[in-house]
Amino acid sequence: MSHPTVSVYAPASVGNIGPGFDTLGMAVTGMGDTLSASLDSALSQDVIERITGAWTPLPSDPRENTASIALRIMLDRAGERRHFRLTLEKGVPGSGLGSSAASAVGGAYLGNLLAGDIFSPQEILEAALSAEAGVSGGVFLDNISACLFGGITVSHGASRTALPAGFIHGIHLVFVVPKKTLKTSDSRKILPDLVPRSHAIGALSNTAGILLALLRNDPDLFCQRVNDPLIEPYRKVLIPGFDSLREAAMKAGAGGFAISGAGSTTVALTHRPEIVPHIISAFEKALSETAIEAAIITSSIDPKGVRRANS
């Protein structure tokens, strides 16, 4: 016997927000996954019926997909042994926008709703993290926490804890999402074990500046402080046209520019809406000159995080 279908929306997210490596996260609008599932007592196993919109191939085996793994974790913890039918509409493009985190959080939240909405945010976070770690082998909370809570989040991977830090109005985001994706594992391999002290101090200062901007509701300061002297110098070599894109954004009047998560996506930030068309034009020109195939997507900070679809 099939039960009513429940649908949720899980937004894309920006890990690090520039200098906050593995610590800061930010949910964004206009990009996200929609997951729908129902319990069916006639099924002998969990089923992923359909995956659409994915930029790269995703596993349809429910034992290998972060969405279905997280969903099953929540059902098992609730003592729900019935199997599910799941559809996944991927709306997180490219790499560097928390695609697998959106699936994991969406699956965990969906499982919570199917179980009767009985779990706390921390329990949902833990299920999403377990699903993500089971597939990627890593424990990274920046995207997961941002997708779950919305707005800006601060996480601590070692203790598996994350806290919502707030939301700031007036930030306009312009993403460049290359068709060529970049694996997070490859982006981490290039990082050195030791970094210059001045780079670490700079990153700490800018991370503190981002949080101070939240406290003051100062979008101009927020945009300025996304500069990353710690990780960006090593990772940018993996992103074709990075320097050209940065130069184009800043000349067009952007307040800041950063790698989104581990890349290959990059993002320009401004608190001035009239600057957005100029940034888009500058990006289009830079991409045409470097022959890089990419999508340009405008966005803003998503204050809600994962939720029932259409709510």
C-alpha cells in the first residue's frame, strides 16, 4: 500500500565563503534539489525511481546515493521498516555548490517528515553527515549545515556540530559555473600541510570580519571580507581562467570574489544591485576570451534552508 508523497527542497550552498575554510557555509537561492518520496508496504526494497537534472552521473542504487542513504538512516532510527520510492530532481549545477550535501540533507529531512517530523535539527544533521561521509569518505559540515539551517552557518567538523550564525540582507551573488567540474578530493590534495603565518592571520581576520558584518548587518563589509589568502592561492590553479574572472569582477565593481567551496565554481559579491549587470557582462567577456564554457547564475543568500517544497 502506497502512502502520500512528501516533497522537500534543499538549497545549494557555498562552503568556506572565502576565508572560512571548512568552517563557514552559506545557503543560496535559485539552485537546489527537490526530493519526493512515499512509503510503500508492497515494496521489498528501497527504490530510486528517477534522477533528473544532474550535471554528472549519479548512482541510482539506493545504497550508494547520499539522498537515499540519509533517508533510510532516518527511517531506521524511527523504527520505520517500510521501503520507499524516491525521485530526485537535481537543481544544483556544476561543482562547488554543495550538490551532494543538498541531496544528503534533503534525504535526511525527507526521512524525518516521513517518520512524523520527530527528529531534532542535530539528528537530521548527523544523518546527512553520515550519508555524505559514507560516500565521500570525508566529514565536512560547511555545506551540510548551510543547507540545513539556511543563511550563514559556523561548523566544527571534529565535534560534528554546527550553528546558524544569521542572515544578512542586500548581498547579490553572481556565480560562474564551469561545465567542467572539479572533484573535491582533487581540490584538497593540492593543499599543503603548512601555510605561511601571514596567510593564516589574514584568513582569521577576514573570517572574523564576515561574522562582524553579520552582527552589524553590513553587506558592504561582508563582501569585502570574502577575500581568501589561505586556500585560494593553491586552488585557483585548478580553475581555468580564475585570474581573468577575478579581474573582470573587481573591475566591474564587485565588492569581493571567491572560489565557491572547493571549485570549480566561483562567485562575485556586491551589495549594489546596479552593479550586477556590469559583473555579468564582464564575466561574459572574460569567458569568451578564454573559451571557457560556463553558466552565469545570479543568486542571493537563502535564509530558510531545507524545507517542504513550495514553502
